Amino acid sequence: MMDRLDRIARKWEGTPFLAGSRVPGPMGGVDCVQLTLALLEEVGALPAGLPRPRGYPVDYTMHQDGSLILDYVREVLAGRVVELPFRSELLEVGDVVGFRVGRGVNHLGTLVRAGQIMHAIKPIGVQVLHVSSLDFYEEKYHVHPHIILRPT
């Protein structure tokens, strides 16, 4: 799975951020949830054709408690993922990291290769961040890795 996920992830590099979209490449667009679903569906870790989440405003957890993203995962992916508390030493390729932004989990990224999490973020688009740099993101952007969602 590791080599296949790495190859699939590379086609998403350079894709701009576009909420609710799932089209790879510089003329396409994707958000963090759609990128995560696309990567895991294409590698076969999740079945294709899962219902897509309905509206999840990017700033939802800045003003409200709860997490529309985790609600979606728990409802639609029940039995397909297990939740683990975030600890970097537990990460395996294919794991999804749920990031707490504000008052709840509102951002996802996927470990596409050892130590590298691919995610889509506004306004940058798809980027790969290194697990070793998570402290920087926590301090500068107040984005905290919170949970690991591991496909079963």
C-alpha cells in the first residue's frame, strides 16, 4: 500500500484549495476532506462511492463546539476506521490525522509516506508537511494534531 499511496498522492501535489471539490492537478481543486477520501478510496482502503459530507464551513470550530468532520467520519465510516489518540510514534502510512483548529477537529491530513502528511489548506492548496514540523504549526497557526483515524 505504501508505494501505491505515494504514487497516488503525487498526482495531487500542486492542486489548489477549492471547498467541496475533488479534481487533481493545477487546474483542479480539493479541500482536506475530499483529498483524504480520494487518497483512501484510490488506494483501496475505503470503498468508492461513499456519501460525501454535506457543507462543513472551514471556520466552523472557531465559533462552535463539536466537529462536523468527526461527526461525518463516525457516521459514514463507522466500522471502517478506528480512532486513536494522536501520538506521532503511532503513525502508519495510510493513517488520517484529525487536527483540532479552534474548539474541535476541523482539518484532516493523510500520512502518505513515512513522516509526511498530505493535506489541503486554504489558500495554499495541497501541501506535504513533515511530522517533525508539527510543533511549528501548533505554535504559529494553533493547529493541533488531535486524533488518528486508521482505516481497518
